[in-house]
Amino acid sequence: MCGRHLAWAYPDHPPLVPVLSRLSEFLFGTAAWGLRLWPAPAGAGLVVFAGWFAARMGGGRFAQVVAALSLLLSPLFLLSNSMLQTVSFDQLLWLPRWGRV
């Protein structure tokens, strides 16, 4: 519903998700797969950044693969990146910041 009533501020979430919801409804109608299309690249980015983060910590190829696979197979991340919600994009934006520590 927030996608149908766009605003600059919402009490519980930033405006990115409602804008993506509105764009999804414009492009694909009310299909559920259209809403799930946006968090999928965010989840893929998480897997890539997990491998990158392991490399930044000094891990070799095996450590990078284990880090990426553990994130890919984690039920928490699979569930959070299967629905259009702010958590998917928060995770994607926060993981590269951890690599700078």
C-alpha cells in the first residue's frame, strides 16, 4: 500500500521499498514474482560480499567459498531475501561497511 501512496518519509521504513513496489506494480502488475524480483539481486550481492569480506580478512579461496556458501544456505538470509522488505537492502548496504573495519 505504501507503493500506491508515495511519500518522502514513512514512520517505519525508508522510501526505497515503496518506490520499488510502485515500479514493480507498474511493470509487472500485481504478480508476486514481480515483488520478489528486487530482493533477489540484493541477496546475490550479499553472497558476493561475503566472499569478498572473507578475502579481506585474509582467507584463501576455500574460506571465500565457505563464507559465500554459508550465507547462501542460511535460512535467515534465504527468507529475508525472498520478500520485498527493507531488511534485504539493509543487509546489502551494511556488509561492505564491515569490510572497512
